[in-house]
Amino acid sequence: MWHGAWAALPLLASASAQIVGSLPDQNPRYFPVGVFASVKSDDGNFKARWYAEELRGLKEPSLSEPASSGESIYRFTWLRTFHHPIVVRIAIHASGTGTLTVRMSDGAGGYAPGKLILNSAREISMTEVRHVLDTVDAMNFWQMPPSAGPLYLDGAEWMFEASVRDKYHVVDRQSPQDGPLRELGLYLVLTLGGLDVPADTIY
């Protein structure tokens, strides 16, 4: 599905803005202050509040502080404007295997997150973990800027975070049509997560 607004005006006001209102990104804080700032007129606070609200709805922890377990944690968050929010998180163990957690809420990525309707977890192999890490390396993740360009109406936010020891980084792109971030997101959701996502809702 593609919602022709990709070429429309940048997002200045939307239903999302009404939902997050003035809710701060705190208790817990999900993102470093200003991490999504992209241009002088955009301090990134709107995105931080919006994404934090969706992650709260998905009952997700903050990754911007080092995990008490010491494990490396990677998380993909998929916020499609008109479809259920989805998050896939991997905690990598010292053995090289990992725990995969998949969550989905019954709201919509561009509106209220709604209630949690899927919360599953399973162990994944060293081979599956290695594929994720290789893709992260291939996309030069740690050097990518968090945001790229203005926020447009509709579409979907593809956000990937990593918390590795004392390092945290987040990359957010809107509706990538190709490239390693799209490959990684779909691998996590469809292959590892096993979700049945209709092709016309992948955008």
C-alpha cells in the first residue's frame, strides 16, 4: 500500500499530534534529547514524544540506558500510519544465541497505539543472530544519522535501535523502498517474527 502523500507537504499537524499532545518522553526516557533533530525548525521533540507513546503502548522498555543484564539489545519498531504498531526486539546472550520478542498492539502507528494484542518470545540460534548482526554491519548502522529529511503525511516509520554495552544509537527512516534497513525490518518481522503481514500493508 502506498498513500500518495509522500510528495505532499511535510507533516505539520496530524492525528498523531493530537494523540501525543504534550506528553514528554520521560518515565522512562526512550530517546536522548534532540536525537531526531534534522533541521533548524525541527528539534525532534515531536518524533520523540510520538515514538515514546507507541513504545509505551507496546509495553516496551527504554534502550537508551545500558541494560542491567549487560546483554546487547536490538529493536525494530514499525509504525505504519493506518495499521497495527509492531516491534521486534532481540536480546543477545553471551553464548551468541538470542531471545526474540515480538509485540503488536491493536491501534495504528499514526494514531493511538491501542492495547497489546500480541506478546510472544522464543529463543533464536547463533546463525539467526549472526544474520541480524551482519545486516547491521552492512548498513553501517553506527555511523548513520538518526533522521534523514522531513516527516511527511502517511507512510510508515521504520526505526531501528541498538544498545550495546555503553553505546546507544537509533536510526529512523520513512517508508524505505529498498536497502539494508528495509531488508532487516522485513527479516525481523516476517522471517524471525513469523508474522503474516499482507503485502499491501507493507509500506
